[in-house]
Amino acid sequence: PRRGAGAPSRAAGGEEWNQLMHSAEQLVQAGRWEHALVKGTSALSLLDEAGGSPPLGRGRLLVAMGTAHEKLGSRGEALQAYREARAIFEAKGKMASKNGALLQMNIAFACQSVRGLGGEGGAEDAVSACAEFERACALLRKQGLLDGSVKGPEVLHRAGCLKAEVGRYEDAVADFRDARASLEQTNTLVSKLGVDVLEHLGDALGELGSTDGSVEALEQAVAILERKKKLESKRGALLLIKVGDALVELGYPEDAVNTYFDARDILRAAGKLHGVEAAGMLANLGSLQAELNSASRQDIRATLSSALELYREAGAEDTVEAASLLANLATLSMEAGDFAGALRDFRAAEATFAREAALDSAEGARLLIGLASALAELGLDEEAVVKFDRARTALRISGGLAGLAAVDLIGRLAELHLTAGRFDDALREAESGQLQVESSSDLVGTEEAGRIFSALGKALIESGDLDAALEFLERGRSALAAAGELEASRLGSELLGRLGDAWLLAGEFARARDDLDLARTSLLDSKLKRPADLAELLTKRGLARAELEDLPGAMQDHEEARTLLEEAGLLETIVAADVLSNLGIAKARSGSVEEALACFEASRDILEAEEMMVSPQGVGVLQNLGIAQAELGRAAEAEATYALARGILEELEAEEGTEELGRDR
């Protein structure tokens, strides 16, 4: 360097210092990093001995030494050397030069590399690293070294990554787009850096809600890997997973499923189907298959179970993601009728959500609704109500009280009240759900709306308002049909069965028969075909057929219902009491009074065993039993049976009022 104020004199070793500095720079260029540091350290010692202000040459030497430290992995020492060099450049007014811009780029790179290190160089936070990159970009652009240069895209890419890390997604998108344009300008987009830039551009656009742009960028990255014949790799598979996730957000679940399949096949072929990314992909794949009904329940369960196993292998089974997956498996168990298994998995998932303070979220509310539903199916009504209330709290906190999940909750809670005989509570809940459905056109043609209208119709039947019940049940039919849940659906079968009940009570026996027939078909085609539900539909259809003078058809339905219950070991249940009573009526009408008597006695015995004689059902069975006894000439027995029936009816009227029992009387 040119001698000046503060430079070492010859006596202080100026010529020797010059030689050492040049030697260090040449060694760096030759890749002999350790030797370069030895020479550079000796040169700095000479300068320190001379004293005075540091010359610009010292700055050049520190840059060379910083490069050597970086190459040797000593990132902290590299950053320290670069920053000391920058102080000299600034003092000499040289930062606005080409060398100054390149020095600032090195500082930004080194600053990023030491972030998070607890050892050498300390830990630099993302904000300060962002500031270093912004300064580097400004200096490089001023020197014409940013756009269309070799290093420019890398600087822009790294700057964008840091900005995304601190939540500055709009600024990050701008940097990534500039990096892409620069790569295109130099015809180097088809490269590893090009894939990185496009992937991170897609990520940032996704964070901003620009899913279309995200998919476009990610698919462009996939196309580059495919062009370079590198798509069949873990990197390619992970990119495809991101594309699949974005397609789900865009509302293209079928395309997402195909993309996930591609990613799964690539990872499986490479023996790399491991880790949380693969687990999350399989979890999403299984959930989409269930939603689209595009695979058997057995295949879906296998996919979800594989995902759960991957979470366990990765030590991530106690995460919210794994717990959500467990809840999905529990839902499959519910659909298969394994309510005990569902309850076990829902409880395990709830424990994880509670531990991670994640229950007060939309996903937490969904889990709690599933848990409450499992409890309800197992007859644990009190705890089910508690969990439904907890789910309502979660929805309120997460801002979901006006959405689909809230309507689902209300409908399921109303059904729970119906099952428990709390008809006033059921009516109140169902009416609140009705108002919520009618407040949004997006909710009208949904499965959840169908459940609300079904529960409301049943509650109105119990209150005696048949006209209103029929109106809402028909609306429920339309909602479920629009949602594709009327046929091959337990929910659809239940609603159609309730329509059959309403038509029977209204004296519209042909309509009752037809809807009950549809209900039976829907249940037979559904995933959960419980014998008790089928038997109940059959015996009700038998009642309608009998009123239509189709006694052979009625007898066939009642007999089939009894056989179903007998084969399932359910001939001593309340449903069996109904079936036997109805079978007895059909046999009596056909002249087989002795057989009818046996049916009525069996029905009575079940009600007595279940302590259900003091009920409208008990009164009806005793009345029919008395008629059969009288027709067989057993007058004394008939009189005693009538007296017992009359006593029960009076007891019921005293408790509930004659008006409520008018129909049953």
C-alpha cells in the first residue's frame, strides 16, 4: 500500500509487512488457508508494534484472513475479521467502492452463518442479520453487482430467507422475485439455487395467503428438478409435499391426493419414508382420502397408522400434530362402531392438546366434539355434556362460534339430549342451531345443517307439532342430499327414519313406508350397520305396511327384525320389546292369536326386566296383551291386564298431564 500517515516505516518493518500481506493474499488465492493465517498474523503483529492509525492495507489483509477463517470453519473469527476490516474501510471512505460492497456481502454471509452458535462469534439474531443483508444489497446494487451478477441471486435469496424468518413476508417475496429475475437474466435458474429461490418464494407467498402464486412457484421448482432428473429424491418429494399442501388450501383435494401419492412413492423407493415431514404427508393423505371417500376404510386406517408410527419413530408422538392424527383415527373407529377404541384415542389426544395448551383452538374444539360424541355413544351422558360445553368454550375463544364446527356441536348435543329423553333441552339446542344455519347461506346445504334439522324434527315430533316436524325433516333431507350424506349414511338413515315416524303419526302410511324403505337402504349401504337400528326401521315399515293392508309384508318385516336381533343376541333389549309387540299385532290381525299372545308376553317381560313398564310403551303392550287374552277366552287374565294398564296410564297422567299423553292413550 501507498505509505502515508500512520503507516509503518522501514525501520518498523514496513517492507516486511508488505511482503507478509501479499503472501497471505496469495496463499488465500491458492487455497492454503492455514498458511495464509500464519502470514497474516505475523503481518498484523508488525503493524501493532508500529502503532498509529491502521492503513487501508490492514483492511485488505483482514478480508483475506476472514476468508481463510471461513474456509476453515471458524465462522466467528471470520465475522470478527470482516467487521474490523469494515471499520477501516469506513474510516478511509472506501465502503462505497466495489471492494466495500463485496466486504459487506461477506459480513452478511458470515453474520448469517454464526446465528444460533453458542461458541465462537456469539449468536447473531435475525434482525441484525437482516440489517447486514439490506446494507449489502444496497451497496452491491449501487456498484451494479446485484442484478444479473453471479453473487447477486445468492445475496437476495439469503436476505429473503432472513426476512421471512422475522415475519417480513412481503419484503421476502420481493427479494425472492428479484433473485429469480437475476437468475433468469443469467440463464442460471435451472440450478440448485434456482430451486431454493422458487421453493422459498412459494413458502412466503403461502404465508401471505397467495396460494395460487405459491403453487406456481413450487411447481416451477418441481419442473426444474424433473428437468435435471433429480425429482426422484428426498428433496423432490419434500417439494411435492409442499405442492400438495398448497393444493389443499386452494380447494383441489383430488390433485393434492395424487401429489402426495407421488411424494410417498419417491420416499418409499429411496428408503427415506421417515421423519415428521413424511408423517405429516401421510396424515394429510389419509384425511383427504376419508373426506373424498376415495379409499376403503381399511386402507385409510393403514395410511394414518403408518403416519402415527413415523411420528413415534421421530420422537414426535407427543406433539399436537400427532394428537390430531390420533383424533382422526378415533373418528374412523367411531364410524366402524368401535366406540371404546375411539374413546381411548380421543382421550389420549385430548391429554396432548391440554399439555400443549392447544385445546382452545379450532382443532381442539373438533377433538372435543369427537370425544363428546364417543362418550354419548357409550351412554356416558354427563361427561359428554361437559365435553360439549368445553368444546363450545374452545370455539368461542378461537372465534369459531359462527362456523360449521359450532353447528356440528349444537346438532350432536341436541341428539344427546334426545337420546337421554331431555326433549325440551333438545328442542332449545336444535332451534338455536336452526337460527345459525339460516344466518349463513354457506351452511344450508351441509351435513351439519342436516343433523340440526333432523334433531329439530325429532324434538318437534316429541312435542306433538307434526306439521313443523315434517317441514324441518324435509329441509334436513334436502341438506343431506346436497352434502351427499342422504344415501349410504347412518345420519341420512336416521333422518329418513324420523320422517317415517312423522308420516306414521300423520296417517300418511304410504309415505311412511317409502321413507322407511329408503332409510333401511341407506343404513345397509353405510359403514355402520347396527342390527338394532336395522330392526327398528324394519318393524316401523311393518307397521306402515299393516295399515296399508299388506299383512304378509308387515309380517315379513317384523319377523326379519326379530331374526336380526336374535342373531345379534339382542332379544332382551328395549328395541326387541318394540319388535315383539309389533309382531304380535301383525299375528293377531292375521288370526294367529296364540302366537300374538306369546309375543306380547315376551315384550312385557323385557319391559319389566328393564323397569320400563311405567311408560306409554308399557301401556300399549298391556292393552294388546289384554285383547289377545280376551280373544282366547281368558277373561279373568284380560281383566287383570286391563286394570294394570289403566293404573299405569293414570300414574303417567298424574305425572305429566293428560294432554302430553293423548296420542299414546
